[in-house]
Amino acid sequence: MKLKVVTGLVISLNMMSATYAATCPTISVSRSQDAEDLSFTSALVKDKNTSKSVVICRYEGKNDLGVSAGYRNGTPISTTGTGWTGNECTAADGDVNKCAFQGKKK
């Protein structure tokens, strides 16, 4: 019985280590006069079930400043945050955790 419990525990730990959780990064923009932290607004996943998957993170700043950043690591991505609807996620309040995602380790 102890062997079955230990085996189950080892298998569970290995399965947990095969994935990772991630969110879109914080982005700052520097100009000659000042610096600005941009607000996260939304994310989009493309090709999420393939090794070509990419998470596109979108940000907004002052005076029509907008930035998009792509996150790609060569593994399929699954969406885990509460803000996802299909392959798109919107976080009007800037909460990047609503658009969290998960992928497999290489």
C-alpha cells in the first residue's frame, strides 16, 4: 500500500513539473523627459495547440501610446485565467492575472 501511495505521489509531482504558469509582463516606456508604466489591457492566443503558439499581450499608455508584446516558447498554451473567452482575454481593470496562461516545459 505504501508503495502505491509513494508511486502516485511521484507521478503527480512529475505531472505538475511538466507545466508552468505565466502572465504577461509589466512594460515600461522611457522617454528623454520621463518614464511611464503602461497598463495591461488584453491578450490574444494564436495557434494555442501547436508548438508555434504565441500569446500577444496588449498595453495602453498616455496620449495614444500602445504596445503589443508577444510571448512564445515553442510549446502549446492553455488559458487558465478567469478573463478568457475563447482565445481572447480582456482586463479593463489592468489585472494581468485574469489573462494567465499555462504551457508545457520543453
